[in-house]
Amino acid sequence: MKADTQHFRCEIEEGIATLRLDRPDRKNPLTFESYAELRDWFRELHYDDEVKAVVFASNGGNFSSGGDVHDIIGPLTRMSMKELLAFTRMTGDLVKSMINCGKPIIAAVDGICVGAGAIIAMASDIRLASPEAKCAFLFTRVGLAGCDMGACAMLPRIIGQGRAAELLYTGRSMSASEGEAWGFWNRLVEAGNLEAEAVEMARRIAAGPNFGHMMTKTMLNQEWNMSLEQAIEAEAQAQAICMQTADFTRAFEAFVAKKTPVFAGD
């Protein structure tokens, strides 16, 4: 997996990729180029065995201020409908590529996390935040609908329909304590320890059966559109496939030998 990215920072160490937007002086806004490069990076990640988990980290005390006012919003006001649809599909494709990358993604959110930044956190599998985190889906604040990049589908499933409706209609900031109480943040961590805790969690996950993790992520997303009976059958098939992996045999042999299994992802 390539770490020499141009429009965001990427560091890969011991199977953990740490990503961060890299414009801390402006609270890390997204641009046309960073949207596209992130989309392509996560698409390629699906086929990469080197990276086992991803941490999407903050930078300079903030996660992301969303789409850049001058680099994105201004140009959008001068585009044709066809150009606008190409842009909104591209941003949605970033979320799709995160969902379909096959690897667990942990967001480590400090400070400002708004607009498309809030969407990136939402599309991650696990979300840690500092007590200073302020998250807002502020699309209505710029005259748009709250239904951006899958927010109306995903956010209600995380925090509930009524709470999601309030945030998406008003665009108001969700405090860190609200986000934790509502289940948006898995937990709050002091800013000084936030990234280290996210990386440690990623390492613990990466030490597990990575083929099994891929199946878990796949089922978590595919079962949204299944009946309960379909979901149970799909999980039966997924688990039977996992039972053919060497990691399943390793776990059994380690249990018999009273040792801790060492998984290899095959």
C-alpha cells in the first residue's frame, strides 16, 4: 500500500496505516484533490494485505473542518448540474470505499469535526474522541440538505432517528459528552492520549484473524438490507468460510496447547 500520498499524510507501521489531513492551519479542510485521493486510497486498500487496520487521526488539535470554503464551496456555486452531480457522487464514493475496504477503521477525533469531516468519522467502524471534540453535520448551515454522503442512512443507525434528525436539520454541534452518551463516540480519551489509544486498539485488532475481520465488516454493512432470516443464513455461510482458514486451525491448536494463538490472516 502506498504511503507517499500527495494530499493527505499516510504513515504505515507494523500493519497499521495512520492517515491525517494535513492543513492544520485551516483545521484540515478537504479539497477536490484530497477527496479523490482518499477515495482511491481506500479502494486500493481492499486488495492490500500489508495494512491490517487504519487510524484516521487528527492533526494540530483538529480532525477536519469539512469541505474548504474557498477551494470547494466557491467553485461549486459556478458549476453546472452535471458537474455538481459528478462531485457529489465522488464524495459519496469516498464513503463507499471506506465501507468496502475490508479493514477496520478507527477515527481518533480531536477538536473540530464538521461537515465532510463528521461524515468520515461516521463512516469509520470505531470512533474515539477527546473531550474537546465538536462534531456537526452542518450542511443546512450552507443552504444544503442534511442528506449528504449517506448521513440520513448511517447516522440514525448509530444515534437514533430523532437525534440524527435534530443534528441534520439544525446543523448544530454535538458535544463530546452528548456524542458519547448517544453512542456516536465509543469512548472519550484525553487529547494527549487519543492517537496512542487509537493506534493501540488498531494493533489489538490487527493481531486478530484479519480474514475474519474482513468478514465481520462485510456482514455489518451487508446486513442492513437483509431480513433476520437472510442475515442468519449469510452469517452461517460467512462463518463456514472462516472455518476453512488456517487461523481457525491455529486458534484450536493454541487452545489445546494452552497457548495464545498467533494469527496470520490466512
